Amino acid sequence: MSQSAQLEMRLQAFHWEIWLLRLLLAGVLAFQVATANAAGAIVAGEGVVVSLLPILIERLSHTRCPRALEFAYVAGMTLQFASESTKLFEVFYYWDKLVHPTLIALTAMIASWLLLGYRDEFGLRMTTHFAAAFGWLVGASIGAFWEFVEFFSDWFGNTDLQKSNGDTMTDMLSNDIGAFVATLIGCWLYCHILGRQQRGEMGQLAHWLSGGPARLLDRHGRLVGSALACLLAVLLAATQWVDRGTPALAADLPPGLSHDWSLATPSADTRVLVGTWQPGGQAGMCRVDLENSEVPKPGSEKMGLLELASGSVYGGGAPAFTVATHYFEQRPAKSQGTQMDAGIAFGIRGDSDFYVLEQSALHDILRLDRYVHGRRRDVREKLARTHGNEWHVLQARVGGDRVSAMLDGQEIFAVSGLPETAGGIGLWARTSAATCFDAVQVHEGDAAFNSPVPDR
Amino acid sequence: MPDRDVHHRGRTPVSPGTRATVRPVRRAVSDLAPKAPGHPARVPRVIALAWVVLAVALAVALLGVSDALNLYDRILYWGKFVHATEGFLVASVAAYLLIAYRDREQPGAPTQVVALMSMLVGITFGAFWEFLAFVLDWIRHSDLQTSNTDTMTDMLSNDLAAVLGALLALHAYCHWTRPAVQREVSDLAAWLFNPIGRLLDAHGKLLTAFVLLAIVMYIAALWYAERALPLVAPQ
């Protein structure tokens, strides 16, 4: 073969658009290094490495990776890792609703291409409908599986990836829609645009990729199944094991009394357990978005917990008590972040173990959570729409194992069977700007909340 | 690699006695089957149909009984049991039909792909169930999804049962089902799936448009719940 022919072949094999995407990831890496953002640089670096996987597969399988397939893969990885590195998920509302379906769509497209290529390369009798349905189901199921990964990450690592039930469901919904549309486009591209060579390469690649797992399952299917079942059993057992041994209440703590707090000035019996709390510009006490006097990056906001009537116990053998507060969630400026949560804490047994009834203006939910060893366990959640820059009244009535949740005087839900609800009470917030509380009341028994709220 | 055994799958002839017994039922069922010119309908047999009908009836009955007797509130984790049972039944029926359909119509599809697809059908069914519960909660303020953990554990029980159901159904088909019954299931699967294929061939774009319209309506229902509708003056 002449030198010019070899050069022409190499030029044909050079997929410039794919290298442009890798260059983009490398650019993000360089930017993060230049701005001394170590976490962002690590994620971008991981993205660069992962985007090179098709080259490794080419070397190992001695099969050329089809251009369309490689582009779909690298485009997906670039979108994911560039977004993760620059925290775009936290900077823009609904960014995840764009990224998730795109990734799943590309996955579904790749799955249907591989099966169609396999069919054509090996002359199998299989309809295009079947391959399309397979691709869509793969995409939809990977979308569901990813939610399990997030769920267990949250459970064990408190990563806060699943913000709410609505967030999980809309993620999955957008995934499935993306997979459906992409499967249709993928099949159309396969049948009308992709050439014979690329189809053949896809078939060969599918053969190489599926050969190993197929042989393993043929020879040791039961062993693999048993190992996976054991792994799952261990995982499920671990979910219970990590929550064992919640702290007990000290015996000598006095019972809490009915009390009204006007938080215009810091009260002597309040104690900051977590985060920075300051007298706010709006009114009362505010949880501000500061960690060690520095504003955290969007997406890195931490919760704050302010204990009221510090050192006393509410609900310890006494009748029900009701806590109510008047709060304001400040809407953060664009690109500052999206967190707008305010809550009432009860059953406080430390800065890592307590219940919190929280209202999120971002996710439009009222939710009861229990923090166990610093990890959030959601107990109950219901749609309740509020907005940023509004004042609302949040109220929790706690009686033994039963908790009622109210917003602006209306009961939203009630939950029974809750353990260890006795303990301290307090205010809780997570914010990208400020969440302020100007009044709190706690009453023993069934006394109604007499709004001390100034007319705003 | 294509399955090695695809060329050796035999079909056991059905005895004349059995044929005579089930002929009236087959004729009745054949009237329901869509017919296309050049594709003579092959009619499913009673045994195969009975299994599928039984599974569907069990799934529907379980939902009805659970709702009627309020078992979700009376028995701890009853919801997880219902989700697991539904996922198991859907995936096992899907596996039973898909493997039989593969034998008759698409002998190239590897068994592993059929197994995987059956599991995926069960898993996707679980997700769609949650979508339905979510939209009902959102629009009608019903209380089907109590928390994210509840949703995730519902899906987990559904998915695990779906994997188990698909594997058991495939094992049952390959090892415990007589060739005659396999053939009946194949007929049933072809009777069910072939019209769908023909419909997609003939009106694929129209069906796609319908699905996209349904998606748009679903999203619009979520978005406009408790919001003012455009072009409609508030009351």
C-alpha cells in the first residue's frame, strides 16, 4: 500500500468531532486546575480517562469502533463529566432533567445499534421492532437502576442525590421519554444513514462485548446468580446495620415548657448545633450560606441546625406538643445555587440525630425526615407548593409516635409509628442565600398555634 | 453467538383427541384474532391461553382484593408484597411468551437476550406503575407514594421479583414444558405479537405520534396541576 493511501486511511479513521469533545473535557480540566478547584479537576480528569474507553476496546477487540457509536458514547461522557465538574446541576434549575435523559437516550441508541448490527452481521432472523424495543427497555431500565445507585449512595454516604420523590420520578420519566425518542432516531439512522461498514463494525463489537459475559453465564450461571443474590442480601442487611444504636436521652434533662420566641434578637437559650446563623436583614434569625466564613460553591450547601430551649426535652413522657414557626426562604440569585429549605427540628439528640419537618420552595414538597447518625431517612413527603421570597407558617404537632405536619394552618399529612420522637426542638435550614425565622412558639398539649406573626 | 440448539428444537404433534376437544374454543378465539391477507392466523390453544389468563387474573385480583380490604394499611409491607407479585407475574408471562415467540418467529435471538428483555419488561412495568401513582398523587392528591424511600423500595421489590420471575419462567419453559405445550405457547405469542408488528409496519408514524401526544399530555397534566390553564380565564 502506498504512503498516500495509508495517509488517506488514517485521515478517514481520525474522528475529529470525537477528539473535539475530548479536547473540551481537557479544557474543563485545565480550567479547574487553573482555578485551584481540586474536586472539579478530579471529576474532569476522570471524564477524560473514561472518554478514552473506546480506544482501549478497539485495541483489545481488534475491531474498529464505529464512528457513530463512539461519538454517542463520548458525547454522553462529555456532557456528564463537564456538568459534574462545573456543578451545572446545582447552578441551573432542571439541568439534570436535560442531562439524565440525554445520557439514557444515548445508551438506548447504542443498545439498539449493537443488537441491530449483531443481527445483520450474523444473519439472524430478528425484526427491527424487537431490537428497538430491546434498546428502549435497556435505556428505561438503566435509568431505573441509576436511581437505585443514587438511593444507596444517599443511604450510606448521605450524598443527597435524590432530592425528593418528585425529583426521582421526573428523572425517571425524562429518562424513559429520552430513551423512546432516541430509539426511534437510532433505528432510523441505522436503517437510512449508517453505511454497511459501520453496521458490520457494530455487529463485531456487539459480538466481542457479549461474548465474555455469555460464556461466563453459560459456564457459571448459578454461581454468578448466587453471588449476586448474596451481595444484594449483604447490601440490604447493611442498610439496617448502619442505623443501629441511636443515642439515648440523658435522664436528668428537664422537661421543655411552653414558650414563645421572638427571634429579633438572639435568645439566651438557643444554641447553634450546625452551620452559621446570624440576625438577618429580613428579620429574626437566619441560616446564611456560609461555611467557615466562606460561601460554599453551588451544590455544596450544608444544613444548619439551631436548638431552642437548649438542654430541655419535649415529648419525654408528657402529652403532645406543638411547634410552629414563621419563616422566609430567600430566593438565591441566578448562578448562586438553588437550595431553599426551611424546617422545624424535634427529637434532637445531637447534631446528627433528630427529626426535621422541612418545606422546600425548590421541590414544592413538605417532608418529614429523620437524621440517623447524620444520614437522612425520608419518612413522609407530600406536594405543597410555596415559592421563594414568601413568608409561611410551618407547624409540627408531636404526640408519642405520631406527628402531624401543617403548612399555613392546613394539615398536609400525619404519620404514626415513629420511634424516639422525644428530645430537643429547634430550627433547621439549607439555603443558597438565607432562610430566616422571626417567631417560634412551642406549646404543650393540643393548644392551637396563635400566630404571633407580624402582618407582612 | 446464535444459540446452537435453535436448529434442533422439535415440535411434538398434538393427538387427534386433544385437537377435537379444544377445537370449539380455538374457533372462538380465532374470531378475535386480527387477520391479514397472506398471514393466516394461527390460533392459540387452551392450555397456553389459560396460563396467561390465570396470571393476568391473579395480578388484577390481587390489586382489587388489596384495595377492597385495605390490606395496605392493615398488614405491614403488604405494598411491597403486591409490587413483588405484580413484577413477578409480568416478567414471567413476558419471558414465557417471548421465548416461545423466539422459537417460532425469530430463531436467531439468543436466549440471553430474551431473558434480559423479559427482566427489562418487568422492571419497566414497575417504573410505569410508579409513574401512574405519581401522576395520580400530583393531580388528584391521592396518597399512593408516601416518600422517596417508599417508592424506591417498591421498585426494588418489583425488580427483584421480575428478575426471579423471568428466570423461573424460562427454566419452566425449557425444562418442564412439553414440546406440545411449547408449540401452543408459540402460537399464542405469535397471535399476540404479530398483529403488533404488522400495525407498527403499517401505521408506525401514526402510533409514534400518539405516544408522543400521550407523553405531552402527561407532562402538561403535571405542569398545570394547581396552575392556571393558558387561554382559560381564572374562575
